[in-house]
Amino acid sequence: MKTTLIFAALAAASLPALSYGCSSVDCNSNGTCGNNPADSGAQSDAQPDAPPAGCASGKDPKDDPVCVTNDTGLFVDATAADGGDGTKERPFKTLAKAIEKAQDGKGVVFVCGLGPYLEGVNVTGRVSLFGGFTCGSWAHAGGKSEAAPPVGPALIAGKGATFLAQDFKWTAEAAQGDGASSIAVFAREAALLELVRNDVVAGAGAPGKPGDGGTAGNAGTMGTIPVGMTRGTGGLTDCGGGVTSAGGDGGNGNGTLAQNGAAGDSTPKNYDETNVNFNG
């Protein structure tokens, strides 16, 4: 028999109810039949369990209280006392406990309250999960029950799982750890996954790991000794009247240490006491 995967109602989409709950579902009713003659008109062995006897209205459980009884399924209430047996009167406290029992028995779980239930759902068998009921009366309230674990996916449908969820919200927190993803619903090799009137909300992905530092650069080479540096000539001051005064030449730049400059000549050249034009 062909394996079928249906993933519907992503990101707060709202889809019409599938004909399940109080009537059987085959591939013709939901459009999943393939071209294989063996599939056409035959109910897949991956479909959710048919409803129990006496629940044949063809409506979803939310629309038919006859389908919401201790005979048809197990019940979950986050505010219930510990030690419940899964009945309306003594519901289980956690989704995990109810699903564990449902996979081994009735296969149907009714959930009350909007939550959030601070836990994830891990399905490996055959389970149908119906949320949005009112705690105590178990009438449908019209909302969605929420599963929001502090870490990891809100829903995991594992290999061979056959899972139907109606009126549920699956919320994943922001990812933790370098480069991690936030995944609200994760299906791997599930036989069938149907999400009807479900919201799937993933948080933000985590920043990537910081890049590795670059390699250290090579050390610079020692500077070379200056060669061929010619000293500057000394300055010349015109004292007027043709009288000049010359400064010393600069020191040589050759060698490991620059040399001192030459001494200047402070005595004006062509000094003439009687030269009236001299202003030095």
C-alpha cells in the first residue's frame, strides 16, 4: 500500500474539516488516492481508526457530543490532578501520557483548554488528537489547544506514525545554540500526517557561530641603514650692504647614526664697521 504524507493548515491556515471523527475516511474523500488501482476506492491502512459504533453522524467530534465520550477516547486537562485515568471525570494531566495510552488502545484523545501545554508531542503510532474543548463540560469552545514546549519541536511524527490533529496550535520557541533552527512540526517517514484547523508557529533561528579569526601576519623586516644621504648646505643670511652670514652644513645621514651638523660662522663676512648699509 502506498505511503501518503499530508501536511495541511500551515501558518494559521484554516481548512475544511476532514470527514473523520464520526465516520470513516478513505483516500477518495480527501483526494489522496493515487493512480495505482490498488489504492483506488480502497481505504489505506495508514488512515486513522474508524469511529466506534454509535458515532456515525459523519460530523467532527466538536460538532457531535455523542462522539465525545469515555467509550470513544481519552481526555486531557492540564489543570487535572495527578494520577488520572483518562476519563472525562479523571482526565490525564499531560498530552504525553494520553498519547502513550491512546497509541496502545483507543487511538483518540480529546484535549480541553487553550493551554499552552508546556510539552511536545511525539507520535510513533496511530493517534487522532482533538483540541479546543471546554474543561469540565467537554463541549467544544471553538478555539485551539496549544502545545508549546520550552525546547525543541512541538510535534514530532516519527516513522510509521498515523496522526490527525484538529483545532491545535503548535508553537516552537526561538532556537538555542549557534546556528540552530526553530522547528514547530517535524515529520520523518510518517505514514500519514493530517493537520486540520491548525496553527504552526516557529520562533526565530539562532545566529550562526562566529567565524574563526584570521591567521597572524608575518613580522615586518628591519629597516635598512641610510646610504647616499648628502648633508644639506648651511643657510646664508644677507645682512645688507653686501655683508652675509653663513650657517654650517647639516650632518651626514650615512651610517647607523646621523652625524652632527657643521658649526655655523657667526662672524659676518665682509664686515665693515664704516659700511653705513650694514644692518647686522
